[in-house]
Amino acid sequence: MSTPKLFDAHTHIQFAAFKDDADLVVKRALDAGIWMVNIGTQKDTSAHAVEMAQKYPEGVHATVGLHPIHTERSYHDPQELGEPSSLVFSNSRELENKEKESGKKSEQDGGFTSRGEEFDYEYYKKLAQDPKVVAIGECGLDYYRLGPETREKQKSAFLKQIELAHEVKKPLMIHCRNAFSDLIAILQTYNPQLTTPGVVHFFSGTKTDAEKLLDMGFSFTFGGVITFARDYDEVVQYIPLERIMVETDAPYVAPTPYRGKRNEPAYIIEVAKKVAELKNLSYEEVSTKTTQNALKIFGIQ
């Protein structure tokens, strides 16, 4: 196995945003020594992530899972692509309004309506057994613009994915937004079952949240948002480098100096530079250590 220079621990090159040039985007990253994990968010994107990983001898891996926002029908606005706030419009009335506003052109202008999905344990278990699959998820809780009924659906799907991670002995890839108290309570109950706890991606919690998750053995990813927003400085400085990985979350949230463009793994360099700046370390130390962290957590040898 060759040694990567950087590792994008959370990206989505199997998404429709890359339908015309996914192979070129992957090649651009691999040629720069950047490896990646494409993150599944529901049945089709999970299967596509595995298919993409199988095309490459090394450097491209996958996760499989059901994102919390996909437990219910939701509209995704193409005009807001690139920011976390664009990802959920979940109640039915708001969804109907969004579809009317878009003139029902979501497919041709880049938006789409998620159909909503029940977690199919056996389907994901079969995918998870592929050797290129390194984690279960993107799973977790997302309470942004959501009501109590949807929260219960999310919790149910999350618990099933914790069970699957336990069965296949792979770590979790966790998404959490506006829900850290519930997430931590669930993990404090079920985390002892996990062989490797896993990763909280795009971490947006407090230092107290980070401390509790650190105590349970979790690691964290940070992406392009840290290059232009100062809200994350303190927690990046607080979390030990041994528990940090870098991500793009492409095609979303491109880092400075690529703001406004479609994000891609080649831009991960800017995130590593910012982590180095915030922690007063060299870029070389950050790139080396975050890459080692990813290879270890994902069991890539």
C-alpha cells in the first residue's frame, strides 16, 4: 500500500453534482496524494459509493448508511448548495411550498426531493460486508426545522445503524445538528457495544459536547467552514490532534479561496492548513497525523 499525503475523511463524489466528471475529480485528488471516503446517505448513494470504491485499487473507500434527513421526505434547494443550512426543508407544507417556488424543475436545476426512507437493515448489511466499506453512516440526528415525529424516526434509524456497526465491527460516521444532548445520551447507552466508536463529522457542538464524545473514544472531522468562520476555532484548538481528521463534505462548503465553487477532495489542503494555523503546528505535522488517524480509524492497511 502506498502512503497518502492527505485523507479526505468525508466526501460525496458519487453525488449528482459530479455526474459529468466524477472520475476526473477522483483522479485529480489521487494524483495529488489525497485519498478519500465517499459517504453514503441512503440506499442509492450508498450503493454508488461502493461501486465507485471498487473501481480503484487503492485510495477510494466508502461508507453505507441512512442520513437522518432522509428518514422523511425533504426538498434540497439548488440555490443554497454549499451551506449546511440548505440541507433540510422537512415538514410537508414547507416542502410543498418549496416545490411550487422551484416550478417543479428540481431535476434540471440541481435540486431534488428526497423520497424518505425506512432503514433496511439487510440491504445495508449486505453492502457493509464489502471490504471497501470502512464505516456505517452517515447516520445520526438532525433537528434543524424538524418536529417530534421526525425525531423519533431519526432515533429509530440511528439505533439500527449502531446495531449494524456492532454486527459488522465497523465504526460509525455520525452526522449531528442541533441534537447533541440526545446524540450523546444514546451513545452513552449503546457505545460500549462498538468495536471502534467512530467519527463525528462536521463537528458543530460545544467544548462540553466534545469532551463527552472524546471520553467515549470518538474522533472528529472539520471541513472548509473553519477557513472562513471563526465559530470553530476554540473547539479545534481544544480537541487533541490525535482525534482530528480533515474533510471536504464535497460538493458542499468549499473552503477559502474556493468559496462559491463546487467543493472537491483536492481542496482538502486548505482545511489542513487552517487546522495547522489554529493549533500552532506545522502543515506537515497536521497532514501526516490526520492521515494516520484516518487510516487507523477506518482500518485501512
